[in-house]
Amino acid sequence: MQQLEVIKILKKDLNFNDGAIEKLKKFAELVLGENKNHNLIAKSTEASIWDRHILDSAQLVKFIDFNAGSLADLGSGAGFPGLIIEIFNKNKDFHVKLYEKSSVKRQFLINVIKKLDLNAEILGDVRDEVLDSDIIVCRAFKKLDRVIQVSREIAKKPHKLMILKGKNAQEEINKTFKTKKYSYKLVNSITNEKSKIILMEIHQK
């Protein structure tokens, strides 16, 4: 899927406005530029950044209540999906927090936020920080059982959990939920028929 095709989907199906699209273009340039120095995304996915990374992240806006208060992105990396969600966000009272343990990636995120005039907050390793958001998202963070463990044990309050998973999503769910039964909803990804979005409501122990 090429850039123009992805932009059409972002505008028509996900309601990204022209200002957000321009910021996404600049963001893609910044990621690809920095990727020459540091491994932010796999080199093999650079040519498909618009569907593989941007659209994959952007599809989460369909499930987010932007009046909810705040959203945390665990293991934000280059800003997927957290910065994509922040670029879409039109509510100044909705706070996006990016948790990333790599100092190199944190510095990249800080630079992007300044250059694109975004409002996200950068934090370190989630285990060393306070996790108190109403919505938690993650993509390529950890295995499902570890994500749920972090979500249930470190988060300070009940929240919605949204996890972008690749082609092994169902296999991970079966393995993780073999001993513990959690209620969840599985949604097909719009970028790959085998990829899934796992939606959960998490209540603390």
C-alpha cells in the first residue's frame, strides 16, 4: 500500500484532517532520517512505513475515547502508535504519555514533539514511572502475558488496554489465556488480514 492510498484511508475512514496528514508526512521523514543513525524501525520496513507503521498505528483511533483523560503508550520506540494518536488528537485536555526505556529513542521522541509542536509527555521505563492512564496501548512491546502483567500490576487504576499484534495473535491469546480467563475482543487489523487488535477492560487485582 503506497503513501497516497494510505492517506486516502486516513482521511476517509479514520477522519485525519489535512493538518494531521502534513504532520504525518514530516514525522515519516524524521523517522526515516533518524533510521540512518539508529535502528528505530526495521530497515526492511522503511519502504512500507505508511501502511506498516503509520496506518497500523492510526487504526487505533477508532477505539479511543478522546474525552477519556489520558493515554499511555508502552514501549513507544519511534512513536508508534503513541505519536500517531497524538497527531490525530484534537482535544488539548487529552494527554498522551510515551513510555520508552531507550535514551536514544526518548531523545528522538523529544525532538519530534518539538518539531511538530505536539503535546505528548516522554517518560522512561514503565517499571520506574507512574502508570495512571485511562487507556493503555502498545505495539511490539512484549509478549501478551507480560503486557497483561504490567497492565494489571503496575497500572494504578482500571483502564482500557489496546494491543496491536501480528499474525501470531490468536496463538498468543490461546497460550496466555489457557490458565487465566480474561474477557477480550479481537478485531481484524486493516493493514494485514492475519494481524489483530486485542481490546480488553482491565480491573486491578
